[in-house]
Amino acid sequence: MCSATIMGQLKLESSDTMTPVDLDALLELEDEYYQKGLEEGSAENVQHNYLEGKQYGLQVGFQRYLLLGQISGLLDVLEVLDGDKKVFAKKIESVRALLSGLKMDNEDSSVADFEDRFIKIKNKFRTILLLLQKQLKAGPDNTLSLAAVERVSLSIAEELKGYVEDESDTSDVLQDQTKNW
């Protein structure tokens, strides 16, 4: 024979003993699983955001320094083309001095310095390319321009796929990053 009390306990009656069963725990089962799911989802979201942040940081760093690497490579070519004339030597050295002083950390002062130097580098490189155009006596359509170099850089950076190895386990994450950040 069974009898339920108002307090949410069920008393099972047997011939010798009566055992109380707590029904409140059964009523809170949904809340318990909700909290467990919320905690697991939050932990997974934190890990996903961490990996996504690393991917974004790698991509932005790549995009920021890609153009500078192309400029540095083109300066090497221009030095060879210049030969003994040394028409570009002083301007190339000023751009190289700006390039060598760049810091690769993420401090606010370094980022501001990067932005200032980046503008100066682009402007000085633009003047070098204009001197090259004048020296070659070519029209604006027939020579290299900073806009053309930037287009190449942008086309490379748009096709970048971010790759991050998850340090917590052996899984690798590959995310398509085809949009321009």
C-alpha cells in the first residue's frame, strides 16, 4: 500500500519498514541537465573562440606583413636593376631603415608605430616606383605601381586559409578564411 505526503515524499510501506523517497530531486532533474548542458556548451564555446581568435590573429598578421614582404623583395630587385648608377640607393636605404625598425608585438605603442611607419614606407616606395617609371620612360600603364602591388597582396591574402593546431589535444582546425578581414 502507498501513501504520498504533501512534502513530495513517497512512503513505501512494506511489512517491516517504511523507506522515504525524495520526489523533489526528480522534479529538479530538468534543471540539473540544463545546467550541465549550459556548462559544457560554455566550455566548448570558450575553446572555439580561442581557436578562432588565434586564426584571426594569424591572418591579420599575415595580411599586414605580406605587403611589407613584397615591398622588401621588390627593393632587392630594384637594387639589382639600379646597378652602378645608384639612382635609387638613398631612397631604398630609407625604406629599409623603416622596415627594419618594425616591431612584431601587439602593444598599443607598437601598433601605432607600425601604422605610422607603414604609411611612410608606402609613400617612399611609391616615389621609388615613380622614379623607376621616369627612368624607364614608360607610360603609367606599362610599369609597376603601388596599387598593382597592393592588388597582388590582397588577392593572396583573400585566399588564405587559417590553420591552427589545437594545443589541448591532437585535433587540427582548418577554417576557410576567404573573406577579407
